[in-house]
Amino acid sequence: MRHGVAAMLGIAVLFLSGCGKAALPYAREMGDMALLRTMGVDEGETEGTVRVTVSTGRRAAGLQGESQPPLVLSALGDSLSAACLSMQGLSDNYVFYGYVDQLLVGEGAALEGVEPVLDYFSRDGELGLGAQMWLIRGSTAQAALEAGGETGVDARLFTLQTDSEMGAAGITRTAGEVFSSLLEQGCAYLPALAVTDPGEAGGGTVLLEAGYGVLREGKLVGYLEGEGAKGLELLTGQTAADIIEVALPSGTAVARVTGAAVECEPVYQGEELVKLRLYGRITAELAEFHDPMDQEELEQLRKALEERESFRLQRVLDQLRSWGSDCTALGSQVGRADPGRWEGIQGEWERLFPSVPLEISVQASLRRTYGDLA
């Protein structure tokens, strides 16, 4: 857990950086500018260098405003500033960064550490921490941007962001949210994307959801995928669209998860933290079933949902504890539950988080659209 000063710095960064996009340079005409929408950052080909790749998204040109393919530029430099400045010599247009709202970080750069990238975004006058941040799993940001071809990747990233807000895709995070988490907790999670071959994708989607990357001290330590990724969504109360299918005597029943919340309660003996109790509350709605379903079948479906969600919570916590990464801020819940005792153990939280015993319980409720069932 970071000191209070670091937390205050994190909050200040969020409010003072990226609150609005920089104004267009006064003397420039719109037609003379390349308005960038996406930036990718990778480790350079040689030690101590960094590669920056940028994309404009699809552009309008000519009197009729016909659509043109995105402009993709890539430059190598000894620093982010040097690489970004080099872009000006690669285009006939003035390269403008004030509209960048998507930040991609390649896996190699994440292994080296993302804090320099986030710090750069917080300080640069044209950029800001409001950009959505993505980790490119098993590949580079450059490869992700170039895979978009004539259509680009901007529309795909926007779709993922919108679907997330509607609960139809995984969690998205801004650069500011990731930076704040690193400053306050020393760790963070961010959504990962995998680059697919355009041919395999039928010429369409080239970026697919690939779980979540977990950072500790700014560096990538591992990925949450499958049940671990679902557990993270459950632990944060941000469940993406999800169903459960259970074979019952009357036929297969399908329930759709509609909400989730998890609370963490510390258990003390004197001043010693001896256990963490996690209580999960799941709500689900029957989507497909053979009517009528008797109470025994409803109970069987409910129990199956509770067991699955308990397993997911155990799975994600096992992984996070093995990495020593409390990226969902369970420590904050422990502190709020008993501020007095927390003051005595706060400095030991990094040691306690991986080792303190866990007790997990999940309670699920099922309902039709018109009333509770179980």
C-alpha cells in the first residue's frame, strides 16, 4: 500500500491531466493536419529505445469527403518525446496528438514497466489520462495497429468500450484509472487484447478480448483468463454478460447473470488479522427453461450458480495472491471496516494479503422478469 501522499498525487494527476483535449494549433487548417486517435507504445528494437506507432483512423479527403484508409506512422526514439517528435518528419501533414483517446501498450513494454508511459501522458499538453488503455497480449502495439489495414482498429476499440459500458464485454479502464491504482496500491489490472490474423478473422475483427493483464510496481506479472478473468469481474462488481446452463430432469435450464457484488469483512483476534470473509451476492434471471420447474430444480440451478461463482472468486484470489497484487483494493475495504485496527496492520498489508486465510461464500437469487423464484 502506498503512502497517503502518493494517493493524493494520483488524484491530482487525474484532475489536472487530460480533463479536456488540447485546442488545435491556431495557425493550422484542418486539412493540413493528421488528427491522431490511437497511440501504441512498444519497447524498441535496441536496448534503451522505445517505438511509438500512431493512427488517425479513417479520414475524409477531397471535396466529396471520400473515406481514405487510416494514416499509420511509426518511429523509434531514445525516449517517448523523441519518438513522438520524429513523427512530424514522416507525414506531409502536421501530426496532432490532441485527439488521442486510445492507448495500446505492447506486452514487451508492459514487462519493462508502463509507468513512464503513464507519466508521459499525464505531463504532455496534448495528451491526457482520459484515454482508454489496452494491453496487447503476446504481441506489439505496432502489430495491433497495422493489423487493422484499410479499416483501422479505432472502430473496434470504440465498440469494445461501448459494449463494456452496456455490460456486453469485459471491463475497460482509462490510463488515469490504471495510473491511480498503481500510485495508491502499487498494482493494477487492465484489459488485454489479442491480435488475430485478418485472414482468420474473415477480413473483419482483428482484436479480440484476451482477459486481463495484472501489473505490480508498474510491470506485467501475469494474465487472468477464463474463470480467473470472470472472477475479477465478479470481485469488482462489473460482471460482463454471462449465462449458466444446467441439465435438469425437466430439461436444460439457462440463467442470465444480471448483477453481482462482493464485500470483504476482516476477522480479528485482538489486533491480529486472522481471516478475510468474502460475501458474494449474485442476481440472475431465468432465460430458458421447461415450465413448470419445481422448487427442487430451482434450488439445483441456484446451487450450481453459487458453486461456479465461488470457484471463480477462489480462482482469481489465488492468482492475485500468488503475484502479491491486490489490484482490486481489498485492503481498502479492510481499512474502511475497522480504521483503528487497519492503522496497525496497514504497513504489513503486502505481507498479509498473500497469506491471510480466506472464507468465501456466495448467495444467488433467481427470478423471472416478473418476480422472485428462489
